[in-house]
Amino acid sequence: MNRARLFAASCLSMMTTAMVFAIRGDIEASLRSAFHLTAEQMGLIWGPAFFGFTASVFVSGIVVDFIGMRRLYLTSGFGFLASLALILLAPHPVGHVESIFGCAGTTTLYLGFLMMGLSQGLVEGVVNPLVATLYSDRKTTRLNALHAWWPAGMILGGLVALALTNLHMPWQIKLFTIALPTLAYMAMSWNQTFPPTERTARRVSSREMARETVNPLFLVMFCFMWLTAITELGADQWFPTIMKQLTGVDGILFLIYTAGLVFIMRTTCGRVMHRSPFFGLSVCSALCAAGLWLLGTLAPGAPVLAAFAAATLFGIGKSMFWPTMLGITSERFPKGGPLCLGLMGGAGFLSIAVALPVIGHNLDQLGPNGAMKALAVLPAALTVGFAALCLLFALRGGYCPITLEVSTERV
């Protein structure tokens, strides 16, 4: 087993899932035009990608110990390639489509994006327990390094799409670029031996694993995951639109800028978060709340420097949420194994699907300023919540990971 190679492949596959998000958003208008779809119909076709992602993360957390990480990981690659084939080969309707299931082309498109979402979820469902197993002595540090490749993928996908647009390339070429990193991470892992998950190696029974999901601290963290994910990724989906309304500058520049901040923070500050994760998350939440609130105070046509200063606070604040939450889960609930990690990851993506229309409603009713201030309430509440957990652990002697011993129960 080549630990470094498996970690590199995991980072590359994480980057691939992020590139899907960036490029899929870029080609939306071209897809609607090619398939004669309304915005509502396009939303219906995209919906399964997000819910498929969530379902796949949940299910993979349950079955990964039985099927094996290598099989699921390679299945994600085949799934990406199959989804690209379905979307690229879908026949274009000749006129307006009344129902997306009444036309072979749009039905194929629906199935393609569903398979793409399932494949993204398989990546997330495998690489988190894989990295936690490979680096059981420094899980939070390495999970932060792994998830640094999410913003890297967003940046790369956005730049690739922008470059191909400037070269007047069709949407099919943009989408096909996703096949390149997919084939690369499959090739890197094809002949590799994957380890059993940590809970299987330590002979933790399925009953013990399930018991961890009702641990009071896990339930609190599960609820907090909803709020951190909405703050981080829910805001990202609307960020370009809101920032363009406030500053007049192309909002994608702000998204690329904050993604760059996230990449730098996750590659450099993982060790700091490993020492005191709840304190770090409390500080990150406070920075997010301040950044979002300051963005909400900007008047239309506000100075770009002021907008970037507020965006800097938000970008730094949101950077450590997702991987540190997974790191705490793997360190404090090692018996929960991939099940607990799958539940946390699935909760994060499900929360985004639920929150996006709410943020959109606030944008319609309150305007960009009101929407930002309303969103700032979530990290403000998290600041208090994480500070309380930090104090609780301090009173008990400080935070420390739980090390698994070999269980005597039957696996």
C-alpha cells in the first residue's frame, strides 16, 4: 500500500468533484439553449445531482465496509465517465419541451446529472474514511489538507471554463475536461491496495458503530454541520450574484478570491485546528459573522476594496468549517467509522439543498444587504455554540482524540 499515492489520488478526486460544480454552473445557459429548456426545467434536471450527491454520501457510509473502499472509489470514476457520455450523447430536441420526461434527450440529460451526483457522493463517501484511516494519528490535519483541493477544483474549473469561453469552445468541450482528472485518479489508484477502514481494522462491531450515532456530542455536531455547511456553501451559490449587485464587479472574481483564501488556510492551518478544533471553529464563526454582516452594510456601488475586505473575513472564516467538522467526527467517534462521516457529509449537502431557496427568498424580499445580514445570524450562533463546547472540554482537561483499541465484540 502506497499511502502517499492514495492520498494524492484522493486529493485529485476531490478536485474533480469541485470542477464538476464549477463547470456545470458555467454551461447552464448553453444547456438550456441546446435542449430548449426553461430555467425551472433546468432546475428540475439539476436537482437529482444535489440529492444524488447527498444520498450517495449517506449510503456509502453504510456499505463501504462491506463492499470495500477500492471498489466504491473506482465505481465513482466509471460513474463520472458514464454520466459524461449520457450528457454529451443526449439527443437535442427540435423544439420546446413540455415535460423533461416526455423527450428522450432531456430524460437522458436527467439521468446523466443524477449519475454525476451519485459519483460525486461516492468520492466524498470514500476519501474521508480513507484519509482518516491512512493518517489515524493526525486526522484533522490531513482532512483539512484533503479538502483544500475542493476550492482548488473550483478555481481550476472556473479558469478552465473561462479560458474555453474566450476560445469560443462549445459547452461539450468544457464538460469533457472533467474526464481528464477522472482518468488520472483512476489510473493512480487502479493497482493500489486500499486499507480496511479504521473501525474494521480494530474489530469494532456494527452495533458499536451504530451506537455512536446517538452520542449526545455527535447529535450536537450533526446539528452544527447544517449551520456550518449553509454558511460556507449556501452562501457561495449566491455570492457572485449578490456581490455583483452590491459592487458592480463580476461576482465570479469574489468567488475565486475566497476560494483561494480557503485553499491557503486549509493547506497551512490544519495543524492549528488539530490542537484546539472547537476554539478554532469559534474564531472562524466569528470571522464569518463579521464578514457577512459587513457585506450586508455595503451600499450599492460600494468601494471594491471595502467589499474585498469584508469578503476576506468571510473567506478566512469559512475555510476550516467542513474538514474540521469531519476531523472532530473521526477523532471523537472513531467507532462510528464511515457511518458517522457519511452522516455528517450527507447532512452538509442536504442542508445546502434546503437552504438555497430560503436564501433566494431573502434575496427577493430583503435585497442583497438584508440577505447577507440574515445569513450572518447562523455563524453568530455557531460562535457561541463552539465556544461553549470549547469551555466544556477545557473543564474536562482539554480536547484530545480517542484512540481505538481492538474490540472483543464480533464485527
